Amino acid sequence: MKKKLVTAMLGTMMAFCMSVGGAGSVLAAEATTSEAAESEIVSVKVNCSVQSEGHRLDTIEVKVKNADSLKGIKAQDFILEGKSYTWGSEKEDGFRSPDTHDFSAAISSVTVDGDTMTLGISDFTEKYFYVDSYTVTCSKNPALSFTKDQVTEEVTPVADDFEQLTKSFEGQPDLVYNLFTPEDTSTPQPLVLAFHGSGDQENTKANRVVTAWAEPAAQEAHPAYVLAPILSDQSDEGQDLNIEQAVSVVEDMIEAGWVDPERVYVTGKSLGGGNTIHAAAQHSDLFAAALPLCPAAQRFEGDDLSVLKDMPIWMVQATNDQIVPIEGTREAYKAITEAGSYKAKMKEYSQEEMAARGIKDDKHHDVEIISLEDGTYADWLFAQKKSDVNEAIDSIKVHTSVPARGQRIDTIEIYVNDPAVLEGVKAEDFSLEGKAYTWAGNPATGYRSDETHDFTGTITQISVDGNKLTLTVGEFPEKYFYVDSFDVVCASNDSLSFTKSDVAETTIDVVDEFNRYSADRGAEFDYNLYAPQTDGEAVPLVLALHGSGDQMNLQANRVAEAWASEENQAVRKAFVLAPVFKDQSEEAAEEIFDKSVSLIRRLIDLGMVDPNRVYVTGKSMGGRNTDKIYTEYNGLFAAAIPLCGGFPEEAKGRIENIKDKPIWILQGDQDPNSELLTGSRELYKTLQELGNEQAKYHEFTVEEMDAAGIGYHDIEILAMEDETYMDWLFAQSLEN
């Protein structure tokens, strides 16, 4: 009903068939009826998805005439082989290569439910929309073999949720575009205008730069319309017309009351990235922010980019992009910042970052693979609004860090429209008050307490530089990731007062250097990875395992953050891998162990990680998991430091595996969890009894913790401030 309403209200838009499940597939099925006369097959449904690397085939559901024909069927009975195109630069060829290549994929599983079998597909390396043909052959029963021509339905969640619509223009070609409508349309919603790259216009499935914004996790966090115009003419004139027509549709939707005019965003990749910058420059009054990915410079080289100095823009590209030279993006960023922008940002993904994600050297143009798995960009984009905070304040940035005792606010930058408003302002004019949660052992509440408490921070000094007012925060008793809300009040000038909801950007020192991967956004599993820049040499890796409740925020994981700090990396350069344990069951932990180890071994195989210097550490639940994974994968890790991890049952059964391995067990002597204290002591005693002369044990005393003013379980605060433990860990090697 919702989408029918959208179509009816726009009036000139009409549905446009684009899926394999449409009329074309019916004709294909009819054409093969005589050929398949001996077949047992009634229908074939292909289930696809648009993953980071592109449109892929996930499962195939095959319905048969006689359920008995499926008895005893196994995955090894099937072979999938076919022919596929790759991308091509010629429109006449449909942006496909003139020739095909052979491919094969593994049938990894078969499940049978009555008269339907489901084939699970693995090792599918093609982009499915480039697949020309394929055959699934069943060696046990040829009547269960079939070809792509026999497919009766293709389903691609998310991509199928887009409507393909048209809008007519007098004297101009029609605009054809894809539109995703959010679940709640009762109030005006944000809109993301997404421009595709060259060759991606044939279908939405080709373009995750579009579909990523419509995926369930993305819509849950940031509900929005997603509008993706299709570019049929790639001449400069054609692209300019495409932009103007797309903008007119956005304006129609704003006028109709569907779209929030304060929150219209523009993004795109490659050719679409260039059109993102060009559109933003041509319509700087429309867009609240822009996110161009590896933008093609020829699309904006004639634009006056100084008009973007007041627009938040985040340029993203790989340093070694082979298709679009990075220099054009750097020049654009320079032009915007030299025009006076304090809202422009640029992220260059290094060779190490791209390789660590598994992106081959010749594919560094595909920066969306790495960037769209990271929710950081969406969080930033949707925090931007076109209007100022108020008549005086243009924009606000909060800068935080993660010292030993937890994330805190360091400074707040307030950018004003007229510097005159800052005259005579003093630090004592400002107060900072808010409400915060504390930790709670309940996953249902996100490991936060049910209720908040009041807190007060202290503004110790201010500085003025042009139109920028910087507030320095002294005492800040909270961990910032628990802060629910805050108010900064200026007693001498209320126009300089603001709330947390007015903040356009929050930075986190060190933590922002990690790449964050989410399974909800296409990553293999949830993890954070810090990749240092190297000269091609293999360096150590630290697997840092978080405690219970710390999984929602990397900044809550002091153990991981400490290893990635600039000071530590200067003397102990290393990768830092911090997997996320959203599900804390033993089964889920084992799966994360397996995937983490698989990633580490891939980095070793790539020559990026020193196979002799892989380490594991973690606190509390992370300490327990340190014991578990160290005893399970005893040939991988050179040493371990479990912090208040106790002695889990799983490790007890495998303790022989580390009877001669280096381990330094750290514990607080008054840990409120007495089981952990008893367990850590027992672990050390057991290793001593096994003759492990490399096992070490240290208990932080209650006097030390009282002097530091920390909780008796929070020994990572002391451990991570003492380089003794880091030095010891990095001195260990499998070669020793």
C-alpha cells in the first residue's frame, strides 16, 4: 500500500520490470520445457544477496515432482559450473566484457523439506548479474540437473525492495530511477541520493553503494528514502541532465512532505562519486552533507569547489586506487579546506588496510567493500543537518580520548557565524551537566543500567581562533560512551548554549584509527582491526578480547585501544584485532575464535603478520576467552596475557597444550568476582605443577588499586599503564 501511494502521488512514475523473476524468466522457462521433459524439476528459485563484493548467489530452492527422488541426496552429488562476463567499459556491450570466462562454485550443503531441496552455495566468486549461463549437474540423479534457463524466480532481498520508476520531462528524455521507501512514512524522513558508477546502471543489484543504505541494519539505525537515478547517457551533458532531473524528483518529494528538507544527503562511487561532488557544488543549498567514494575528478574539475566550504563532506578513497587517481581527490579536498572549510574530511585507506580486508591489489578502486561495512560513515552522515544549531552557532565538534580510566571529553569546538559573539566570553561562563548510564550485566539493555544518573563536568579554559571557540574539559567523571545527554550552558550568552543532540561530529582519539566491520553490513563477522602502515615487512599481531558489556563500543575496550595508541605503535608496531562478541554463548565464541584465527592466518599468508609473533590478551570475559583460545590454538600464539580471566573449564581440559608456553596471568587480589581470583591462582598453580617455567603470575594489591582510585576488577587500568607487560609480551616468539 505504501509504495502504491508513492507511485500514485508522483503521478508520472511507472513501474519498470527488471528482475529475472519477471516476464523474461517465464519465457525462458517455456523455451526449455521440451528440453527438460525428462526432468524431475517443477521450479527453481534462486536466492541472491548484494554483499560487499557484489551480487552473489546464496542458495537455490528446487521443487520436484516426486519427493522420493530426493532421498539420499548429498551435497557431493552436485556440481555447479558456468560462464560469466566481467565489467566492460563499452555501453554498447552493456558494460560487460566481450568474452566470457569459465567459473565453478561449490555446493556446500543440501537440505530436503518434502518435495523441495535447498542447495547451499559457497565459493561463489562471480557477481551474479554478470553470469551468462550455468548448469547444476547431479551425478546421482540426472533428472535433478538443471540450467540457469530453468530458473523460474530470482529473489534478491533489499534490491527487490526498490521500485523502478520514471518521471517524464517535456522536451527531455525520461528519468528512470530506483526508489526505496522506509517503513515509517508518517513523518518526513531523510533521503540519500545515490549515484552509480560507470556500468552499474543496468540494475540495483550491481550497486551496493545504493543498496547498503536500504539494508535492514542501516534502516534500523537511520531510516531514510534511497533514490538512485539511472544514467543512460554518460556524456557530460547527459550526466548534468541526470543530476538536474534527480534533484527535481527530490524536490517533488520534499514538496509532498515525504522528505525532511534539512536532511538530504548525496553519495556515490567512481563516476557517481564525481557526480556527488558536482551535484553538491551545483546544489549546495539542497544537500546537508556529501559522501563521495573515489570520485572521478573530471566530473567536478570545472566546478568552483569553494561553494562547498560550508557543507560537511567526507571524501573516501584508497591510496592505491588504480582506476581513479587519488591526486584528484586530494586536490579537491585541498581546494575546499583552503576555502575555509572546517567540515571537510578525507579518509585514505592504505595498502595495508585494503589488503587486510582481503581486497586484492588490483581492486583498490572498490573502496565501498571496506567503507560500507563500517557504520561510522552512516552515523556521521545522518548527524548532519542543513540548518545551523541556532542563529549564533554553525557547527559543533566533540573530541574525546580513551585514557586508562575510560573515554572522556577532552575539548569541544564551537564554530559560530559571527566571531563578534565570542567577545568577552570566559571559561567560568560555561557549565556542563548531563545524564549518564553505568555498566549493567544485562544484554537486553545493551549492558547499560536501567536508569541514568546526573553528572557534572568542568570547563577549565577556553580559546578563540577566528570563528572557533574551543572549550577545554577538565574534570569529567563519566565514561563518555555511557553519556545519554548533556547540556552546555553559557551564562553570559545563551546563544552559545547547546545540547549533545546538536553535535555534528564526535571524534575518538586512536579508536578512529580502527576499521570497524559489521556482519549486519556485509562483513564476515563483527570485528575491529587496526592496520599499521609498514614498509612491506611482517609485523606482530595482538588479538585483544573485550570483556562482557564492552562489545557495543570499541572505546570501552581499553586493552585493544592501548595497543593501537601512537605511543605504543612507535615502539611496538603491530596489527590489533578486536573481535566483537555480541552473543556470549560458548557456541558463538567458538565461531568467533575460528573466524578470528582464519583472518590472522590469512594475514600471515599475505606476509603482513609475523607468524612467530601473534599474541592474545583480554580482560574479564576477555581474559577467560584468552585462556580458551590460547589452549585451543596452541600452535598459533607466541604468548598470552589473561587479565582476571580465572580458569575456565574449557581451558582445564586443554591445559597440556600450554604446559611449556609463555603466559603472564594478571589478577586483582580483591576481585569482587571471587571465582576469577580463585581460578587465576589455580591456573598458575596447575602450570607450575606441569613444569611450565615460562608461566608468570602477578596480583595487583588492594593498596595499589586504592591509590589509583580504581575498582578492584579494573586491573587493565594499571596493566596498560605499565610497559613491563607489553615489553614482556613482545619479547616472546615461537622461535624462542
